[in-house]
Amino acid sequence: MATRKAGSRSRQSSTASGSDAARAINESAQKIWLAGLGAFERARAEGPRMFETLVAQGKGLGGQARDAADQALRSLKESASGASGRFDKLEQVFEERVQRSLKRLGVLTRDEVADLNQGVRDLADQMRELMAQQGAPAKGAAKKKGKKRAAKRATRGSRARRA
């Protein structure tokens, strides 16, 4: 029987502790609810004043923020101009290396090609002069060949249209 009494006492104490916990949770929930209502009332009452205070603080910080943004923009422009100079130098080094490699391979530069073209023109002019002095019909022969070619092209074009 002694064991029964101890068992019934533990059930009573666990029931009492369960109701104490429920009471504590209920009180805590009630306090949270009241704190929320108090915060809502305070925000409603102090809202306009708080808003004006925040606007005034924002005006003061607005100038500082603008100055900080301007400073950041200036430093960005300065670093960009420095980077641009570095890119120009890098481009120049790259062009020089490509030019040296092309020279090693025997590829002519633009100026060398222009000089060769001028030389060919000069030689062609000299040939025309020599042929004219010798009385060779250089231009006349070329014109006759050109007329024959044009006639052949015209007949080919008319055949294609008929088909």
C-alpha cells in the first residue's frame, strides 16, 4: 500500500505542476499582448513627431550621403583614367610584339606594300612609254580583246534569258 500512496502523490504533483505551467504560459501571453497594445498606442501617439524627427535627421544625412557619393564618383573616374593609360601602354606593347613577329615571318608592312604598288605603277608607266616609242599598239590590242570578250558575254546572257 505504501507504493500506492507514493504513486498517487506523484500524480497529484505532476497535475499541479502542469497547471502551474499553463498558468505561467497564459500570463506570459497576456503580457505580450499588452506590450503589443502599448507599442501600438505609443506609435499612434508619437508617430507624427517621430516622422518629423526622422525627416530632419534624413536632411542632415542627405548632404553627407551626396558628398560621399560625389567623392566615390571622383575616385572612380580617377582610377578609370589610370586604367585607361595602362591599357594604352598594354596595347602599344602588344602591337610592337605582333609587328616584330610579322617581320620575322617576312610579312610586309602597309608602307612596304604601298611602296611596292608605287613601284609597279612606275614600271607600268615606263612600259607604256617604251611601247609607245616603239609604235606597238598596246592600247589598241587591249581594246580589241576587250570588245571580243564583251560580245561573248552578251551572247551568253541572251541565251540564258531564252532558257
